[in-house]
Amino acid sequence: MQHDMTEQRAEKPDVYIEFFMLTQDDPAATVQAGHAVFRDVPHARWWKRGINSNSTQCPISRLPRLYPHIWHACEARYQAWSKGYDDPQEGTPLRQWPGIGRGQAETLRGLHIFTVEELAQVTDAGLDRVGMGARQLRERARAWLSAAQDTGRAAERIAQVEAENSRLKAALAQQAADVAELREALDRLQPRPGRPRGRPRKDRGEDQPPQDIPAEDDVE
């Protein structure tokens, strides 16, 4: 049973979380200063998506111990918020999604649904609070995300093919360079045409002694 609870807490909760500063008195500083001292304490507040009431809030310092599953879901966002960055939302904002009107987007924002991904995950109970056409909106969001994933996979495959083509072209270019280098080496090993080495050979007639040519009177 304990193992099941651990797994359940590890899942990302279907809630909207926001951060804010709450001014509180500081008893220790008040005693030391002799007058009332207040300080701003960071808090987190969250709602279940599709519900615009029944929120829960907790100081950030106590959140990891009291609500570890909530802290796990919002820790990175809180770190960005505490450094002065805008509270980042994961996914495609509804205001930038062409599949929804401005009025519908504002209605969903009132229910703490800000992105297409959050709309696609809304439960049936949450849809009842959205109103007429909510189910069609959710199905449209799911279809849009599915198409985007297919496009992303296709783009990834194209990138892989292009990378493989580039690798093959580089290998072919290297192979051509190696062949050219081998040909140059073979050409250097081949004998070059030119004057033969050593003493030139004489014609056979030059080696024989001259013979006496008979005079015309000796010829009968």
C-alpha cells in the first residue's frame, strides 16, 4: 500500500499552481527591534484544473514536507519565479492557439486552464464547468497535439536522413581523396621515359674491320 502511495505522489498532479508573497509578522525580529516587524514570505497556491474555487495555499518553506507531490511539480517554476522571471507555463498558450476564440480562452483562464496541453487533459467533471462545446474543444486540442507530434516525428526523421546523407557525402569525398593519393604514389613508382643509362650501343657494322675493295683491273 505504501508503494502505491509513493507512485501516486510521483505523478504530476492535475492542478494549476501560482506563487505570491504574503506579508506576515516576524515575532523574533519584533522582540529584538522593540516594534512590529513584518516580512514577505513566498507562498504557493493551487487549484484543481476546471475548478475556480477551493484553492490550497502553503508557504514555500513548508511545501516540500507537507505537499511533496506539489513541490515536485512546481519546483523548477518556483526557482524561475524567485529570480524575477515570469512564471513559465509548459505548453502552447491558448491565446496563441488558432483553434480557439478569445472569449473561450478567457473562460478557460478563469478555470486555470492556460495551455492546449492542459485543455487536452481536462477531466469530464472539469468539462461540465467549462460549458457548452467544451468536449469538442478538448477533442480539438487532442487532435492538434497529435498532429503536432506526428509533424515533430517526421521532422526528426528528415533531420536524421539529412545527417546521414551528409555523413555519406563526407565519406565519399574522403574516399575520392584517398584514391587520388594512391594514384599519385603509383605514378611516382613508374619509370619515366628518357635517355637510357650507360654507354650507347654501336651498330654491328661499326665493329667489323674495313675490307679491301678490289680494283677494277683485278676483276676479270
